[in-house]
Amino acid sequence: MMSIDLENTSLRQLSQALVTRQVSSRELTQAYLDRVQRLDATLNAFITLDPERTLRQADDADARIARAQAGPLTGIPIAHKDIFCATGWLTTCGSKMLSNFVAPYDAHVIERFNAAGTCTLGKTNMDEFAMGSSNETSFYGPVKNPWNPARVPGGSSGGSAAAVAARLAPAATATDTGGSIRQPAALCGVSGIKPTYGRVSRYGMIAYASSLDQGGVMAPCAEDLALLLNTMVGFDARDSTSIERPAEDFTAQLEQPLQGLRIGLPKPFFAGEGVSAEVQQALESALHVYRSLGAQCVTVDLPHSGLSVPVYYVLAPAEASSNLSRYDGVRYGWRAAQAQDLIDLYERSRAEGFGPEVKRRILTGSYVLSQGYYDAYYLQAQRVRRLIVEDFKAAFAHCDVILGPTAPTVAFGFNEKTSDPVQMYLSDIFTISVNLAGLPGMSIPAGFGAENLPVGLQLIGNYFDEARLLHVAHRYQQVTDWHRQVPPLARL
Ligand code: GLN
């Protein structure tokens, strides 16, 4: 019988238990699969499970541990967002368009985790092609928030966030184009990090908006994230935007004191407008904690941050309309039956394979890129993007990290925002500028609002400052226990 508390054991402790043979990878993995079995009918966090394949990997890990060749993550089961291609696994990206696509190769992220000896627990549910903030655009149905199944988990990485929150997996990969790691992490009460653009290879990560997409990861705490980033981050020649830098150990500075840390508080993030009282209150308490740890707060200005949502909704759809042109029913993916000719095949396959939000983005994107509108929308948005980058540069001259809310409210209800896309788009008002600038950002649990729903705190770092972000988050987590809370539904 396994004697490990799956609700509150860190990855480091799990690894220790595996290496000392207190538990085998097969037992550990089976225990998580059992939790998935019990809870996922309610949560819908997974699109694909393949326990036999998963347990074969666990056996391989056990053999590796027996040979004393284990690394820090060997034998640990990890859930992967269904945007990452994994050989032999159905890889849908939450879309009917890819509902028959079995990946013939591994994404760089998957290669890295496989090489580290982790087991793929399953592929997690997500908004279709990562477009959404509530998981309601998934072809596979919405994911439920483990803290209250009548609420959304956030999106687009809602399956990964719900899986980690309910401890169906010790960690899960995710991606963030405008907030899709941080916002669901906040709404589900877990920790998540989006690294600097270019840190994690996009090879084999299904493209949405290539200049913004970045892979990252979610887990209960920052220390876990540091270990996971050690595996995920690295140069990959197959992604032309991948960055070559010396290897870094993201766990190295976790225990340093925070004395003298300068925390930047952006005026527009604290202007009150649109931020609910419960979120504000949690932020104030967090600032109190940071001050008591020796940090000082400075006000910074991000004068163009109010333009980040409109800029994003020009640029991201423009890139999406181009990236998604590859789904034509010819090479792979959904193919309409009984097409009259080639054009008819394209039209029907795309009409049948894409959901309404994806179609909306393709239409908007094609529009802003079309002759006559390109200068007024696309080019203009690129110019404002540059201003947003400059704002952050100026802010980081006065502070080491920026702190603010991750999302304006706690988890909202199903169908609350689906009829008004702009309301939905505003869920990412505090996260999107970080992608536009290519900076690293994270969200950590910072309290609970009404009805016991989690509140997330966002930390934004300068380029390549992931180690500092994780350090700042870890010190907070050493003196708070928000990240240890497990939703009642998941207490088996
Ligand atoms: N919610 C935003 C969108 O719909 C961001 C999604 C993401 O980060 N993938 O585009």
C-alpha cells in the first residue's frame, strides 16, 4: 500500500521517495491514474488517457531507477496539454479539426520530459487551438473548476490547471499566448509560469500566434516549477526563435533572502477599475507579506497597458489566420465527406472542423491583414506593441519584479461571458501585455474570495529572470499556505 500523500508532496519529495524505493513509479503513476478515474468524469480535465502506455513508461522509469541512472524527475507522471505533439498520442488541440490526428513525432518539450524519465499521464483538455479564457471553446466540452464545478477553470490551459488543482497530476505542461497559463492557474489556485519568449522551444507545439506562444508549466508550488523548468528550458535548432543560453539551475537561488527586493506596482493594475474587491484585498495582504520579508514597493507606470487587449486582438488573430491555413482537409485532420472539387473540400472541411471562436479569429485576422486595412490595423498594432515593450523597459529600470493581479475576478460561471466576446477577452487584461513584450510571468495562489474561490497573484520579471521570479514566489510560499489548499471535491 502506498503511503504517500498525493495532495501535498512536492516533486522533490516524490523524487526522493522514488529514488529511495519507498514507492515505485508504477505505484505512484497508478495512484494518480486512480484519482483521474474517480474525479475526471466530473472535471473533464483530460481528452486522452492511455493507462497502458503510461504504465509502460513507469516501468521503464523503475528500471532506470534500479540502474541508479535516475534524474530529478525520473518516474514522475506529468500531464501534457493537448497542444503538444506526442508520438502515438491523439493530439487534438481541443478541436474537431484534429480529432483524428495521432502525432507522428514528439514536441521538443515532450522529448525533454521523456528523456528525463517522466511518464505521460494523459493529454489535457483546452480551449480550441488555445483560443479562449474559460475552456468553453473546447470541442471536447468544458473543463469544470475543481473548487466549484459550476465555475470555469479559466483557459486556455484549463485542463492542466484543473488536473493540478485536484491533484490528478503532480504537474502539467501548458502554453500561454495571452494568459493561458497564468489565468487558469489563478482561477484554479495553482502556480504557473510562462517563461521568456524563446526559452522553451515551440517545435511540436501546435501554433496559434507564433510571436506570442510560449510553453510553460503548472504545479502546486514554485519550487516544483523550478525543477520542471530545469527540464523544459533549452535551445532547439528546430525553432528559429529558440534562444541559446548557458544552462541554468532554476532551483539554485530559491532560498536567498528577499531583503532589498524592489517590487514595482504598475499604476494601471491598481487603478481599481475592473479589479474586484476580493482580488484587491488579496493583493494588499500579499504586499504586506512581501514587506515583512524585506521587500520595498515602488510605483511604476505602464502607460500603454490599456491598449494591450486591442493590440493583441489584432496581432494574435492575424498570426492565427496564417497558422491555421494549413488545416485544409488534404494532408491531415478533419476532411469533409462528398466534396465536389478541391475548393469545396477546403471550404467544407474548414467549415465543419473549426468552432465559432476559431472562425471569428480567422475572419478578424484575415481582415486586419487585407490590403487597405493592413496599415490601419496590423501595422498600427505592431507600433503600439513596441510602445508596450518600451514601457516595461522603463519600469524595470526602477524595480526587480512587477506585481499585480493575474485576473480581474475569481472564476466566473459557465455561459456568463460566451455571448460577449469582448467581456471574455478582458479576462486577460493583466496578462496579455507580458506576451506582447515577451517577458516571463507567473501566477501563484494568494488567497480566496467569495465562495472559497482562489485568487491569483501575478509576478512579472525582466527578460530571462525566471530564476528571480521563482525565488520571489518561493519565499512567499514559505510563509503562506494558499498553495497547499486542495479543493474539497478532490479530498478523497
Ligand atoms: N484568452 C486569450 C485568447 O483567447 C489567450 C489565450 C492563450 O494564452 N492561449 O487568445
